[in-house]
Amino acid sequence: MISKWSESDAKTVREMICSEDEFINHRLTWLVTLQGLLFAALGIAWEKPKFQFLIILLGIVGIVVSITSFFWPLAIPASDREIVDRMGH
């Protein structure tokens, strides 16, 4: 389908989609950083038996973060479609 958008409409949509891509980049960077910090803390606490509760807590935090990080990318294609639909075909 040939787009009938004006140049300014196309530029606006392009900027909005680039903003969404930047948001994805920030979320993935924070995810990787947090997972690295959790593994470092786990490595420190692993050798000490008195930190058993901390090991369990780090595991739970890692699992929760991973699960929530799994679901948010599913909304990205929908938001890109919504941007295009709001501008009108």
C-alpha cells in the first residue's frame, strides 16, 4: 500500500518509532546491568553459609526481573502499529 502521508507526518512517525527503539535499548541495558550485579552478589554470598537467605532473595529477584522483562517486548509491535494507525494510513 502506498502511503499518502505528508513529509512532516512521516518524519513524526519515524521519530516516534525511533523513540520506542531507544526505550527498548534502555530497558535491555538496565536488564543486563541488573543481572550482572545479581550474579556478582550471588558469587560473593555463595561461599558464606550465613548468607543463605540472601542467596534465596537474589534468586527470587532475578527470576521476577527475568519474567517481567520477558513480557514487555510483546507490547512493542503493538505500540508501533498504534503509532502508525493514529497517523492514519
